[in-house]
Amino acid sequence: MKCPKCHSEMEVVKMESGEVDRCISCKGLWFDILESEKFISQAKILDTGDAKVGVASNTIDRINCPACANMPMIRMVDSRQHHIWFESCPSCGGRFFDAGEFKDLSSHTLLDVVRDMFTPERK
């Protein structure tokens, strides 16, 4: 599988509760349908990427699903933390999180509230 953002290879990361795909370059994470909820407690172990790289990757937001070939993904905003922007496939239900986003999603702090106040609307 190729990363939908930087087109590098994705590596399979094996965990006790299953497998997740992680880009070897930008460290973005691919989750099959409903997998992100299953792995949220292990976010700090899985999301090893640099959050600054993830923020830069947010500018690449018109991507195709790595599992469904040319299916355009939907640009999403987390309902609890509006500064977390991820992509979701309307066909297979997979989700792609840029480096740092999944780890950020796993906790909600005062800093997240401040970030939400200054995050522009996703267009």
C-alpha cells in the first residue's frame, strides 16, 4: 500500500489488537473501517511521527483512498477537537491521520481547546 499523502510505502505495524498501516516517510496512519476506535488507547505507541510534519501534510487534503485506488477521500474535522483534520473513504470507511493527529486525538487538554479557537474552518 502507498501513502495517500507522500506516496511512500506503508509498513504494517502489528499490535496485540491487530495491524495498522504507517507510512515509512511521513508517518501518517491508515486505519481500516472502525480500527481507529480500537487503537485509540495505543495512540502514543502507533503515532510516532513529528506533529510539525503532520501539520504541513494537512495542506495536501485532496487525496485518494490507498485501499480503493482512485476513490476520492472526504476531508473530515473531528467533532470534539476541531483542529484535527483527517480524511475518510466514503467507500471502504478507512481513515487517514497525518503524523501527530492520532496521538492528539487520544487526549483532550486545555491546549486543544485553545487550538480549536484559532483553527480556521476547513474548506
